[in-house]
Amino acid sequence: MAKKNKFEKIINIKNRKASFEFEFIDKYKAGLVLKGTEIKSIREGKVSLTEAYCYFRNNELFIKQMHIAPYTLAAHFNHDPVRERKLLLQKQELKKLQNKFAEKGLTIVPVRVFINDKGLAKIEVALGKGKKVHDKRHSLKEKDAKRDLQRMAF
């Protein structure tokens, strides 16, 4: 009999708006400091990254406006859905990110939230540069062309 993994359900929540708005330079995987009811909501897939952004405070990286829905089975011990959450990165990565973040025009954007093999919630953040209007049009044209080619193939 096959051994069952207790983390069978694959959670991979993406921020599709970020790839349209920003051109990614570097990507990093970070841990999240969460409360008990937050991880349960993430395992149910109730996370939204559309308005989320990252910033530095006291040489630590935080994420703001990431919405994790309240856990339905928790009574009065529930969490605040849009509270600030600390991101866990190695010191070298934090210094590298902070130096690049100081440059004009670069931002740190959350790209996706996922659960790794050990059952821990991780977030992938990207250092990105905002796209201009003509870049957005170009990416839309490429996307449409790709879709048309796939339609022709079938």
C-alpha cells in the first residue's frame, strides 16, 4: 500500500498581475512568519497577492497587503487578514536585495505563494522594474500571437 503524504493538495497561488506590470530581474524564495490560522487558510488556497508589495524596515523584509482569508473553523482566535508579515531570507540575500532596492525604479513584488515538500508556506518574491505602456502592449501582442498559434495547432 502506498504511503500517503499529508500535504497532497498542491498549493500554488500566482500573482498574474505582477508579470504584466513588472519585468523581473531576480527571483528569491522566502519563508513567511505566520500564525496558526493563517497557515490553515493558505492550505485551503485562500490567499490573494494582487495588491501586495514588499518593503524594508530595520534591515528586515516585510510584505504588506497580502490578503489571507480568515480560517472558517477558528472562533475568536482568528488573524487579521491583511496584517504585515515578516519574510525570512538569508542575510546575504537581504543585503543584496536591499542594495538593489535602493536603486531608482526597482521594486520587490510577491510572485507566488506555495507549500513546499515539508509542508511549510513559502513565497517567491521578485526584484522588478516597472514596464512602460509600450512594453505592456508588446507583451499583450505576444500573448495573443501565442494563443492564435495554439488554436491553429488543434
